[in-house]
Amino acid sequence: MPARTRLTTPLIRRGGELEPASWEEALDCAASGFARVRADSDTRRSFGMFSCSKSTNEMNFLAGKFARQVMGSNNIDSCNRT
């Protein structure tokens, strides 16, 4: 079994296969996925966000802001119980 190595470039799925992509292309793909979810479903019920309690306050604030303002969902958990 080959040794695992870290990814050095983003991958996107094309025709069922993961292929290398530029960062701009990968971010556009992720953004279009979020836009598709917002358009096709009720994100108040279908979208949730997990944020690490060990992250900075600023990172958790931004994760909550993204979930509420961009995705329209209050379903946020910072895993503070761990």
C-alpha cells in the first residue's frame, strides 16, 4: 500500500472522477455548490455548519456569520461539548 501524502493542489469532480484544478476553479466550484443549495432547498432546514470550539473566536464568528447571513440557517454547532 503506498504511503499517503498531502494534497498539493485542489481536486474537483468531473464526470465522476477527481481531477486537479486551480484554486480559482475549485473556489468557483464550491461557491456554485453553495448557490445551488440555496436555490434548490430551504436552507433553514437543510443546511448546517460545524465549527471547531478550538478555533479562534474570530473564525467561529465568521462561520456563524456565513451560516446565518449567506446560507440563511441558524443550524450552527461549535462542538463545545468536547
